[in-house]
Amino acid sequence: MASQQRILLLFWVLIASSSRAITSTWTQDEIIAPSKLEMFVDELPNLTRVQGFNLVNGTLKPKFLNIGMFKKKWKFHRDLPPTPVFAFGTSKFTASIPGPTIEALHGIDTYVTWHNHLPSKHILPWDPTIPTAIPSTKKGIPTVVHVHGAIDEPASDGNANSWFTARFEEKGPTWSKRTYHYRNMQHPGNLWYHDHAMGLTRVNLLAGLIGAYIIRDHEVEAPLRLPSGDEFDIPLIVFDRSFRKDGTIYMNSTGNNPSIHPQWQPEYFGDVIVVNGKAWPRMTVRRRKYRFRIINASNARFFRFFFSNGLQFIHVASDSVYLGEPVVTNETLLGPSEIADVVVDFSESKSDTVILANDAPYPYPSGDPVDDINGKVMKFIIKKNHEVDTWRVPKTLIKYPSPDLSSASQTRYIAMYEYTSDIDEPTHLYINGKSYEQPATETPKAGTSEVWNVINLTEDNHPLHIHLGLFVVLDQTELVNLEEFKTCMTKLNDAIMCHISKYASGKKIEVPAHEKGWKNVYKIAPGNVTKILVRFSYIHSNASYPFDATAEPGYVYHCHILDHEDNAMMRPLKFIK
């Protein structure tokens, strides 16, 4: 292992020497104090919306989209110089942070050719000593787009090794097609798209490669009479960044174990909170109901959202699935990549302004407390006049089948490990003690359900995301005598041989009511076993997949803390016939 690390370190030195001037800039420029940026001075942007379908003579037809990734400058705050970013758009001029919201229709195909127009060198430091997509010419920025929550063929899923550089000049080992096919045959709900390139996901998302994707089904959704239309149905894509005084994004260029990984850090946190591309924006609203599709697009930060004046969230959906009935909460906790689809009734406000705030420690759950800067998200200015509100929140939303344990064809144990150096700093993270490159051990059949017992042996909460699969969280149970169990697992890596039933006997963590439905990502609590029922089929119909799920390059499951996913908390998910 030591010799391999020396070889990797030498490789890093060779690459870094070609961009020493950039590295010097990274280390010398001063980070701007967030307190120097006045809050709530920029209006919340209205994200561009792109239809993923055509209407021809009154008939809905599939649509082909060309969406590019461009380097450009973006104004995150009134008083911050324009920032070099990577942005999605139908052109460089229209490219934005986040990218355009793609609005698809249930049952109508959307085809997207994702074009890489990025330069030869990255705007952020990256680390080739972790498993990373590296072009043979050492030029070009690998990217590949994953639509998070989509139920589609493997070749269109955005496999980490299906990356490509500008003009498709270089392609990863599992690349197979330029145009991705999104069938949109699943239930209506909230998805989002982002880069998924091997070892570069964290830096490509930090640079700006994110956007919302919504599947609508008017026949099912219209009778609900939830707030709709561009004014009242609004995606809020929230993330954190740090900036230098020159406006550039700051990312630490020195790793916590620099002799092993010169750059990689276990988590990225920024003190500036950004919503829809603006730092701490403001929004003027009317005294009526609004629907907000809140996406946590941070690399590692959890958000526990609440309103400063006690306004409540009425949850109508989470991740990509509607709830069976609405759930009212005073706060909502979102891990990276989680979505809360909520209605907020501003007519209930007793004040004319309200702050959307956050009090989640970072790293979650046992890290630093938020402060007055990163504890604020955005401000709503509420008009004084009350209005007649035709929107409503019905008592029943969309009912999907409840989880059926008797249908499970397999029970699996999935263990999360963190490994540290001799200075007790994280070096990498694995699932089931295996690297991503080792053969798949999770090999379900399409159309089946499985029980997964996810064992978190680390101190962090890990948002688990399963591509293609939807799951329901059944329970979370504390592990007693954790260190004893961890010692056995580190040695044997076998939950049954380590007598997990003896250790999984502690306190239960109640699953929040608004998270008891079907999800595609969930927060796996540290020192606990989380039991989930995973379903590899549609939940709204008995139809089989209209594609071959067993085809190459398969799928993956991983932690959605991007710094963990990149090094290397991700495993292949291979379907068999």
C-alpha cells in the first residue's frame, strides 16, 4: 500500500507541476469574510424552464434537447465580483447556476444530448490519488450527467465511468452513447441532474453543474389543486460555497492527509448559503399558499430548515414520490441530495417578513453549530393584503402500495466503513469493505424487492442513494457495544458471523412521518442499523421496465456526501436475469 501511495503521489506532483501558477493563486488569494456580504439584497432568480416534450397539433410528442456545460462567469451576490463557474444551458449565453429546470411529462420520452464545452483545465483543485477519471492526454475535464431519481436504462443513467471530455474527444471505459433516453414512465415527482464523473463529482458540482428535473402527470396531479404555475410552484435549490475576494470559489487545495491524498478533504463546507444561484436571496410573496420543491444540492452540508416566525411546512412529497397524505412540521432535515416538496401558507404569517433558517450542525450530526451567517438561508417579504386563495392541500394526496416484507426475495447487510491514517485523519470510505472496482456483490433481479440492513460504523450520517431503486425505511436501531461489534466487523466484514442480532438491540429512532413513504435517498444514522425495503420496479403500476436493466454498465449505490462518494463510498449494483 505504501509503495502504491508513493507512485500516486509522484503522479500528483507531475500533474500539479503543469498548473503550479494556478495552485499558487489558490493558496495566496484571501477568502472573503461572509459578514462582508450583506444578506437579502439580491432577488431570488426565477430558474429558466425547458420543456422535455413537444406539442404538435394538439398531440404530445417526444423531444430532443441539447444541453451544454460551459465555463462562464456568474454573479452570486451584488457585492461579489463575477465568479468563474461551470454551468448547464442550451447555450453559453443562457447557461446558469443552477441549470434550466427540465419539465417532463409522464409517459412522454425526453432525449438529451449532454455536450461538454468545458476547458482543458479545471477551475478547482482536484486529487488524482483517489479513483478518478483522467484522460490519457491529461487534457479536458471529464463529465457525465446523472438524473437523480430517474428510472431508466443503464446506458442513460450517467455511470461514473461513462464520462467524456469536450467534443467527445476522450471517453471513459463504459461510455456508449451521446444521447440519453429518459422515458419518464415513473410516477410524477421531483428529480435533479448533476455531474457524476468518477472522482470529480465533488469539484464539478462545486463548480456549478446542477439543475432540477420535474416529471409531471396532469391527469393525476391536477385534481389535487396544489399551488401551480411559475409564480406559485417554485424549485429552491440550496447549497453552500466559500469565495475569495476576487469572486472565485474557494476550495482547500491541501488534503487532511497530504502525504496520502494531496488535496482530498472528507467534507466541503462553505459559509455562504446560496439559493437558486444567489447568496441569501429575498423573495416577495403574496399572502397565500406557495409550493416549494427544496433540493439540498450541497456537497456535504445538512440543512435543518425552519421559519423564524413559526410558519410551518406542509409536506406533500419527498424525493421523487408523493406522500399518501400531507404532513405538517415546524422543521425539516435534508441531507445532501434529499428533497422536501412542501406547501407554505403565507396567509398564516403574523409578520410581514420571515427568514428561512437552518440549525443543522456540520458535519452532521456531531459537528460545529451554525452561526449567524450560515444559519440563515433566505428572506421572504410578505405583502400585507390578504387574498382569495384557490389553492388547497387535500387530505389525501397519491397513495402508493405499502411495503410488503413478504415479497422480499433477498436480505442483505450493507456496512459503511471509514478508514483513518496514523494521525487519525480519514483516508477513504468503503461500503462493505470493498472498493468500487471490485466485482458487484449486490445483484438483484429487476421486478423484485429486497431487505437491506444498512450498518453505519462511522461517526457521520451518510445519505444513502440507490440508483434505479426506491425504498421505504422500516426502522433504525441503535447498535449496543458498538466498539466491540466494530472490531469484529473490521476483522470479518460479515454481519451474521459477528452476531448482529445481539448488537442491534438498542434504542429505536423514529422515522419522521413525512419520510415514511417511498424515497430514493435516506439519512443513515451513525452507530445504527437502518432497515429498508428496496423495490426494483415501478411503484405505481405492475408494468415491467421497458428497458434491459441487466445491460452494461449497470447501476451504483453510494453515499451522497460527494467527498465520500468520490473516495470511494460507492459500489456497483448489477442486475441479473
